[in-house]
Amino acid sequence: MTQQPVRRSSWGAFFFLAVLGLCLGAGGARAELPSTAVASGAPDEGNNRVEAALLTDVAQVKAGDAFRVGVRFRMDPGWHIYWKNPGESGLASEVTWDTPGTTVGALQWPAPSTFRTSDGYITTFGYADEVLLFAEARASGQAQGSLQLSAAADVLVCEVHCLPAQLMLTRNLPVGPRTQPDPEHEPVFAAAHARVPVAPESSGHGVTLALDTKPLTAGQPFTGTLSVTGPQGQPVSVGDKDFFYPERIPGIARLTLSPVAGSPGTFKLEGEAAPDVPAQEPRLTGVLRLGSPGPTALTVSLPLASVVAAAPGAAPVAKAVAAQKSPAVAAPVAAESSLSLGLVLLFAFLGGALLNLMPCVFPVLALKAYGFTRTVHAERGKVGLHALAYAGGIVGSLLVLAGVVLALRAGGSSVGWGFQFQEPLFVAAVAAVLVAFALNLFGVFNVGTDGTALVEKVDSSHGFARSAGEGVLAVVLATPCSAPLLGTAVGFALAAGPATVLATFFMLGVGLALPFCLLVLVPGLTKFLPKPGAWMERGKQLLGFALLGTTVWLVWVMGGLTGVDGMARLLAFLAVVGLGAWLYGLVQGASGGRKAAGVAAVVAVLAVGGFLSLRFDETGPAVRKASLVAEAQPWDETAVAAALKAGQPVFIDFTADWCLTCKFNERTVLTREDVRAAFAQHKVAFFVADWTRRDERISAKLAEFGRAGVPMYLVVSPAAPDKPEVLPELLTSDSVTDAVRRAAGRVADAR
């Protein structure tokens, strides 16, 4: 029997199409994506390596209704962007919303993938091909017309090399009587949502954590066991070796998970607490990708344990914290950094004493020598009190500095010795104080005196407050210097608990103040001081030029921080300070209303001058020579790893423009012909880590080696990249060339 074809009338076809169109209208309208909602960036070889589009899962939204908004990234083959924790390199992707009339929730992150460099040293987390980063949004109940949605996407796009991309996206979403899904993009959001890790309680999984030791100790390793069960309590397994993606955890320097053989669902946790004690108890947070039953990506958020400071005399906190596994980030072996608290305090005391010989402290010490010379012969009964006031100014200001360090550290900042000189306003303030001191020595004005007689001037300007103030100034000028032994002691202290920090800074102050205190308190030493005379007034003026010389150095430091424009602004402000000092000198001897008016004029001049001139570019100079060594290149972990892979020994100079010890080493050692010849002979790759402006990467690297400030010098051999050699703060040509030969010799031995 032959089946007859079905006949449809033209009216039937019309009716069918009408019903189909009605269904599409009810199911959702498709909205065309405007050109402003699409942008591309990261140009490379004529192609943009990433494209971003601002999407919504609705074509129209009703006022007060919820919808989803996101940025879809499409990368060229072989290129990728990064997760919220990029891993050991890269930068976290960022999406910033600007949506007036719409509230946008937290960004939802699909489970990432793992990327490794060809040598296996660096592991990162991110996305290849395509990913949608989205969030739940809700239109305002009073929304009318349309919603303006804008997003700023900031991503780093990497293949072998990396390219930054800043993409601006904007579009309008119509507001109507009902919410209509977008049939094209709603499935895209559904697919992205399916990739977002879920909480264990919502999937029926069980996750527990048991630590072997509680509490955790700052700077020390810890272990534990993570147990995961399926929805029915059955054991689970992982799909491959890349199954755990930790988030960045404040207070934890390193954390890994590894399956326990023969125990499905059981994982060994190994980690190390950071040197700093976190403000809050850390939590184990991350993504766990399971193989069965599933596959399922779970979010993990479990309390670890409180972190306490290491006890006095405990094991070192300056071990290798493998926040990065590049060979350039390895730290010295533990035996090399083991310090007891007693030894650290001894180092702090000796380092403080040696600071008296540093050029950044000498002008103030010379000024103090002048004051003591006069005091010893004129006020023998008060010499001890002057010495104690000077020591009190030093110790007190150092304890204040220690308190500032502890406060910043409690707030999550990483600070080190000399960190104040990374701030332009601080440099300007110190320069202004030095200029005012110099003008006082030149006689432009006098501190606390009526100017009637030279002896009375000297007596008044060298009171106990003056002695204490000179101690404070000595500390201010000492912080950019890192004398031998000082860097190690302060580095240990800044990585330890509050009590150790305070004790170390106290001993540092005692060491800095002791030489002059001994000079005036030990009987018999004062006979070596010269007798007072007319030479003292000329000597005082000469010391004013020494203070101006230190000011010249600070102007140069400002140039490194903010460029030529910043130097000009600082010089303009110093001219205003000079004008204010001169005006104060004119009215200093007056009384009543005239003196009050003069002081008010001085304050007004300084305030207006400071407001107009002390505006510095925080980005610093566009181009700045970081090192006197012509072959030096900026420190970068990827470049260091490449040099080591190519078989080159690596020399890393951690320096700053405000560090006089660093510049002394560069001029007297690193630019010597024999040192440069040794570098050329052994094909040494020379890198400079410039800490003139605050750089958290460099701060973390210094902390890994137990240092709180610069200079620091590392020599890394390709044959032993995990055991870099740390050179002394004060270099010699022999110490550098010998270290380079040892690094090159290891390569030859390995062959």
C-alpha cells in the first residue's frame, strides 16, 4: 500500500509560521550585540590576541528583576589569560563594573586549567580558547527606559611572551514590562555556570581537614590531611595530577595537596606559614577538581589554624618559601640562615654602632660632636644628661619606627628597612628639616634664643630637646644605610614576632648611640676633645654645608622616585623653606603682635608653598638608569629563568637610589674592570632589582632571604639554581669574582 503525501494548503502554512513566530516572541527575543560591547587587544604580529564581549542572558529586563551579565574572552590558539590566582607568574584577570541603576554581585569564576613553562619550573592557572566571567545582577525597581552597563576588563594574555590588554565595554539593556531571555547568549551563560565550582554542601560531598600541629608557627612548615567523600559517603578520586587550584591565602606562603596512595579521597596537605603573622586566622580556600563520582569541581573553604610568632631562639623564618618555583626564587639552605635571638640582637647592636661610619649619618654626628665639644667645657654637670637625651632620641624614634612597621604589617603591607625613602613626601620632609638645620647653623635664625650673645645662642640651641632631636634626625638619616650585620638582624626581626621586632630595634638604637655616650660618660676620654674657641663658630657654619650636601643627595633620591619634574618641585619647596626661615629670623627678636604676625606669615608661606609644589608623580620617571653597570637589565623572573636555562650564571643586584651602600658598591666594585672582565668571561647575566619605589615582588624576595632592606646580592649557578649564594652587603672585587667563578665552575663540573 502506497502512502499518500500529505497536502498542506497555503492557509495551513501561513498558520504554522504565525504560531512559530509567536512562540519565538514568547520564548525570547534576540538582541543584536552593539559594537561598543565588543573590543579586542594585546596586538602581536598584526593580530589582536584577545577579544572581549559584554554579554547578558536577557534581551530585555523588567524593573526589579534579576539577570546575568558577563564578559566573554576569546583568545587566539595557544594564548591564555589568568584565573583570580594566576599561580607562580602572570596577573589575575580583573573585571570592574560601572552599572548605574543595577547592582552586580561577585564575579563567578569557572574552574581554571593549568599551564606550565616548557622547562616545568613555573605553573600558572587560567583559561585558554574561551571563557565567560559573569555575575548575578538585578535591575533597580525604579528602572526605566534602559540600563547602561559598562565593564573595564584588565587581562594579561600569554603564550611564550605576555601582552597586557585593557578593554572598555559598554551597552544598553532595554527595560520593559517583562524579562525576555536572549536565545543566543542564555546557553553561553548556562555553559559557564556549569563550569563554576560548587560548594560541597550543595553537591552532597563531605570535606574535612585535620592538621597535625596547631597553632601554626610563622615561617615554619606544617602538614595535615584533607578527606573528601562523595554524596553517598563513597570515596572519590581525582582525574589527573592538576586537581587542586589554591587561592591566595594571607598568612600562608606555600600550600600543596597530593593524593595518598591506596586511600581514595585522602590527600596529604603540606604548607608553610608566611613569616608575617596574619591579622585573621587563615582559611584553606581553592578549587578541588574530582574525577568520580562526577566529574565535579568543588570549592574548598576550611579554617586552617591560628598563626603565632616564632618563639625567641626558634628555627629561622628565612627559609625558601616556594611562592614561586622558578630557580631564581629559591632561597639559601636553612643552615645558612639559622640565627638565634641572641645573635640577632648582637648583630643589631654591632650594626647600629657601624652606622656611625656611614656617610648618610656623618653630618648629624659631626654636628653632635660640635655640640658635645662646647658642652663638655661649659656645662660639665649636664654632659651626662645631654648624652642620655641624645640616646633617648635615637632609641625612642627607633621604637616608634618599629611600631609603624608592626602596624603596617598587621594591615597586610610588606615593609622593610628604609621603606620611608620610597615615599616622595617623606624625602621632601627630611630635606626641609636639613635645610632648616643648615640655615640655623648659618645664623639666619636661632632656635629658642633672643640672639643677644654668642654664648647664650649656643646654650639655648643645644638644650636637651636639641640633643634628643639630633638623635631622631640621626635615625631618619640612618635608615637608607644598611651597614654590615644590620641587614641580617633587621631582616630577621621584621619576619618575627612583635617582641623580637621591638628588642632588635632597641639594640640597634643602643649601638647607634653608644659611641658618643662613651665619649662623654667615660672619664678621661674628654681630654681628647679640642678646647673651645673662635674656631667653633666657623666649624658650626662648615657643618651647615655638610647638611646641605646631604640635602643634595636627597634631591637626587627624589629624582629617582619622581623624575626631573619631582626634583624641580622639591627644589622649589626648599626655596620656600629658606624664605620661611629668613622671615622667622627677622621677627624672632620681636615681641607681642609683631612676632605673632610674623610667625603666622611663616606658616602661611610654608603651607601655600608646600601645597603648590609638593605634588609628585607617583608613577616615577619614564626612563631611569637603575644601575651604573651598562650590561644590567631589569630583574624579571622569566628572564632569569631563561638565562639559567641557557647555562648562564646569574648575578642579581637588589638596590635602590636612596641606598648609599648600594651606590658605593656599584661605583667601587661592580664597575671595576676586573669584575666586568669576570662577568664577560663567564657570560654572567646581570639583573638589577630596583627597590627605589615600593615593589611587593622585591619585598617578598628580600624576606625569603631574611633581609628587610637593600643591598642584597645573589649569585645563581645554572647547575644549582635552588642554592643561590648570598654575598655580603659590603662587596669587594674578590668576593664578587670568586662567587662568579664558583657559579661557573659548578656548570663545568655538571658537564
